[in-house]
Amino acid sequence: MSITTEFLRRPLMTGAVAASSRRLAHAMTEGMGLEQARTVVELGPGSGVFTDAILARLTPDARLVAIELNPVLAARLSATRRDTRLTVIRGSAAELTATVGEPADAVVSGLPWTVMPREQRGHILDAVTEVLTPGGRFTTFAYLHAAWTPPARHLTAELACRFDRLERSKAVWANLPPAFVHRATKEH
């Protein structure tokens, strides 16, 4: 089954119609300090495009915990990625603090922020800031065409309130649809 099939079967659980591109995965993982990270968390790995980009940057003794709500995508990711650094957990991103069990140096998110209820989004973002170490980095993406919508503007405002530094990447045109990356840092 493809990400498109899962979107059609479970649109509220699968936020993308098509898998993210390798170019977007590169933009999501560059400048995150993953090469020095001990523990990285990925929220909503879906088809694993970001997972592969993260693993390519991690040292042999680092750990990647991927949390996926969709049972089909979680099972597929577990079955197709044979990397001892990767642990795939079928569960909710809202429970990431308890799920991970240790501080994370970085959190990479492929979650569909703009389609989830505002309260749920806030709860997950609170969990992200709670699990991050001082100096920890958070990255997520948004679609360029929807950047002006109220949910997208609310997400940007929520990130600005929770993180000490927030940056936005240039557009990643080689993605369907084109996207940009939010990069946030928790200083304390």
C-alpha cells in the first residue's frame, strides 16, 4: 500500500496525499545537528522518507525513535528498515515524553499540523518542548500554498511562543505540493 492509499483509507490519520520528496527530507534534516545527536525522535514517519534522511546523518551509536499513529505505516516502516538504531513505535505523538523515556536532542515532525484540532496540536507541541534538551532542535514542514491559512498561521504563532528561535527555510519546489521548513530551537 502506498501513502496515497493510506490517505484515502484514513485521511485523518494520514496527512499527506503523496510521500514527501528527498529534497524536502534534506531540508528537514540539514542544520539540525543530527551528526552529534544521541537521541532523535521522529513524529509521523509515514513512508520513511525523513527516516532515511535522519538515519543517514546519525552516528552508529545514536538512537532514532519513530512514532507513527497509522498501524499500516508503522508496520511497514518496521518491516522495511533494518537498522538497529531505529525503534518504530505505533502510538500517538502526544505521548512522546513517556514513549521516548529520555531527553531528545532533536525532533523531526511530519505531522499534519493544520488538520488537527488546535488543542491536540498544542498538547503535542508542549510534549515536544518537554522532551527536547537545552539547545535541542525541532523541525517540521508546511505546504507553501496553505501558509496564509488560519491553521498555518496559528501553527507558526504556537512555534514562536514555545521556542527561543524560529526560522523558515526557502521554498522546496521539488516536492508535491511545494513546501517550506520550520526550524525551531529550544535554548533553555
